[in-house]
Amino acid sequence: DQQVKQNSPSLSVQEGRISILNCDYTNSMFDYFLWYKKYPAEGPTFLISISSIKDKNEDGRFTVFLNKSAKHLSLHIVPSQPGDSAVYFCAASARGAGSYQLTFGKGTKLSVIP
Amino acid sequence: DGGITQSPKYLFRKEGQNVTLSCEQNLNHDAMYWYRQDPGQGLRLIYYSQIVNDFQKGDIAEGYSVSREKKESFPLTVTSAQKNPTAFYLCASSAFSGPYNEQFFGPGTRLTVL
């Protein structure tokens, strides 16, 4: 039973346009959410995170939005660049419950077309 | 340079042999984790350790064993009991305390069992 779902296995976007990657979760105990970026045969690198007390967090070209009532978060990349082409993983943890374990989605492969 | 190292990058073993994957970190992190990634799948937690000489099973611990004798090291042994050991293995670490203890990942080890 997947607690973190990334329903789009892949996404193609033109360079300079906005990329929107979506993530849904089912566990209402999750209160901290992270996005990781991964290139093939490498470890994931941390991109951006958001606590459940916020609904938006921004870092440069990356913005994460959280809709707690819908149990949905999204990562916006603006403008998209060819170097953004990678697999993006959404992850969640229930820190308020004392758990620092991360539950990952299956990832979305983003291709930014020059 | 602080970081997490995993060795080797590629590992081949014959079926029925145990194999140990190395993970070392010099970030002074308390917690360390082992994940497994299969094609088209997210990262699944094998084992984690929040403190030296203590570790807990993750979601898919069967057929694996770990030790945490030093803060810097968290080796993973893939035993012959693991039914499908060929996969990409990722080690991660995080500071245990504090609100923003994101997990940082090593470069991974690709294990192929022949």
C-alpha cells in the first residue's frame, strides 16, 4: 500500500517553461515533506522541503506547495533548464510522531527539451 | 570534504555468496540508513540506525544484516537468504536532532548477483 504516490512516471517540458511535479500522500501523520533529485547511477540529492505548518516554500527556481486538506504537494521549477532533467522523488516523514524515517514515492522522470 | 562514501561502485557476486557493502560518513551524523532501489521503484528502507550499537529493521530487512560499531560506519551484508539481491543500494545519513535533518545520500553501489 503506497503511502506516497507520484502518479506521473514521466514528464516532458520545453526549456524555459514551468515544470510541475505532483505528489499525493495518504498518511495523515506525515508532517514533513521533501523533494530529491536523482541522476542515473548516483545518489539522490536534497532539493527542497516543507513543513506541514507552511503551504509554500521557495528556493530559487524551486517552489514546493502543500495542500494539506487534499494531501497533495507539488514541486514547481521555473524556468526549466536542460540540467534539470532527472528523476524527482517526493518523500514524507511523520516527525511529530517521532519518526524520522522517509517514505518515498516511485519518482517522476523529468525531461527538459532544449 | 564532508560526505558519504560507498564502495565499491559496482559489485558482482555469485549466487549463494554473502557480500558486504561499505558506507562511511564524515558528517558527524547520528543516524544512518540503507535503501534499495529497483527499476521504476522508489527507495525502500532496509535498515536504519539512530545511534551506535543500535539499529532497526526497515520495510524490507529480510535477507540483510547490518552493524553499527562506529558512528562513521554502517556496513550492509546481503546474505544468501535474500531472494532477489540484484539492485542499486543507497546509504544515507542525517543529524538525529533538530527540525531540518534531511537525509544525505552516498553515490550508491550497484550489486549484480550472477
